[in-house]
Amino acid sequence: MNGTAWTDAVLLVVAVLALLLWLVWVRASRLDRLHRKVGASRAVVEAQLVRRATVAAELATSGLLDPASSVVVGEAAWAALSASGADGDVPSGLLPADLRVLLRADAGGRGGATPPGPTPGADRGLVESELTAALHEVLDDVDEVAGLAADPGGQELLDALAAAWYRVQLARRFHNEAVAQTQRVRRGLVVRALRLAGHAPEPRTVELDDAWPAGLARPGEGSAPRAGGTRGPAGSATN
């Protein structure tokens, strides 16, 4: 092999190595951006869940619900805030003081049991799903929702709850899509062979029941559907 051929061979090897290094750098950079995207989207989901629970707590202490519903929704809202670290023992201002009074009074009626608080290792998705179920007990009945909307301040609370709930659904969908995309990239041969993910934990989707209540109008839809009607594709009531 003469000198020119040797030089050409070395340049080819260097070019191939440079191309491989560039491809690895591109893949690593993309994976890093995806991990950041997952972290940011998870924070948005957490914030919207806290907002929903806060509005639910305000509804429970508004005096608009019957006493039994107030306690059920209040306990579920407190549990959700506790699971997020925003319970009454944290000076975050997220849990209304009158909700704590209501729940402690209810606990006293049950023989002095302490009101619900953070449960170590509690499944966040289960806690949020229980809040969804508690709100469905109140908001699935269109007549009851119409009665709430007719009371002073009721429509404002319903609108705030609908806005927070809608954002929860959007944020969770966006987060889960980001997680799925990140998981696909992490399963790639190059990423696994070179361990480009490093020590970053495997991202997880947020799984919970956030199904929309039948009687609550979505943001922009106006009032709740009429009693006896069914919701059409656009959310309008039909007889």
C-alpha cells in the first residue's frame, strides 16, 4: 500500500468514526431532551392535580353540597393533597382551613379517629381516582349540578373545577405520550449497547381515572346538559 492509499484509508476511518460519534451524540442529546420533557410534563400533571384537588376542597367547604357529600368530597380532596405533599401540615395554603375543621369534626363523631393524612407508599393514581369517584357521586347528576350552578358562587366553582379537570386530562395525555416516546428511544440498540440512558430511571406513565363527570360541562360548552338528555359528540344535550 503506497502512501496515498494509506492516507486515504486513515481519512476514511477517521470520517467513519466521526460520523459514528456524531450519531451517538445526536442520540444522547435527543434522549436527554426527552428525559427533560418527561420531567417537565410530570411537573405539569402534578400541578394540575393539586389544582383540581384544591377546587374540590373549596367545593366541599362552600356549603353548596349536602353534609354527606361535603365530607366524602372533602376527605378525598384532602387525601389527594396529602399524597402530593400539599396537605394541611404543609404551609402551602392549598388546603382551606375550614376543610380541616369539617374533617376533624367528622372524625370526632367517629370516636376521635384522626382525619386522613399522607399514607406512606400510597399509590398516587389510586388516591386521585378516589377523588374522581367522589366527585362523580356529586357531578354525574345533571339536576344536582344545575342546582349547584344556581346557587351564589356555584357556577364559578364548577367552572374552576371543569377548567382544572380538563387541564389534568390534557397534561396527563401529553405526559404519557412523552413517556412512550422516551421508552421507545431507550429500547434502541445503540442506547442500550452504549448505556446512553445512564442512571436515569425508566419513565413511567401516570395512570388514574380522570373520566369526565356526566353532569359537568366542559370548558367552553356553557351550562350542564338538561336532565333526561344525553351528551352528543360535541357535548351538547339531546332528548
